[in-house]
Amino acid sequence: MPNIIITNYCNLKCPYCFASEMLNDPNKKNISESELKRILAWLEKSPPPSIGLIGGEPTLHPDFANILSIVNEYN
């Protein structure tokens, strides 16, 4: 299953976090709609049964509802 990092913002400090190095990056970023669509188009070459949305905390993406809509249209 491919995982797509949609944000590196996080409001948690989970002791088991595997992404702490990425989360400490001072350049906080959110994936754009166009970048997400480009990734999904590439994945269409060999469609996976599911896609994971990860990050930091994915629900902190300011356009999270739209991200879900785009991914659901893909599946």
C-alpha cells in the first residue's frame, strides 16, 4: 500500500513516532491538490487496492476534506 504524506504539520508528540525527523523540519508544508493528483495519476499505472494518507497529522491539512474527496474519486 502506498502512503502519501499530505502534511508535515503535527500537534502531537507521540514517543513512538517514526517521522520525528521529518516533523522537526522547520519548513512546514502541505501537499497541493495538483501534486496529489499527479501522484494519483502515476499510481493509476498499477492501481493499488488502497492508499494511506500520512504525515505529521493528516487531519491538520487545511484542505483535508477536499483531499479525501480527491482520493475517494481515485478509488
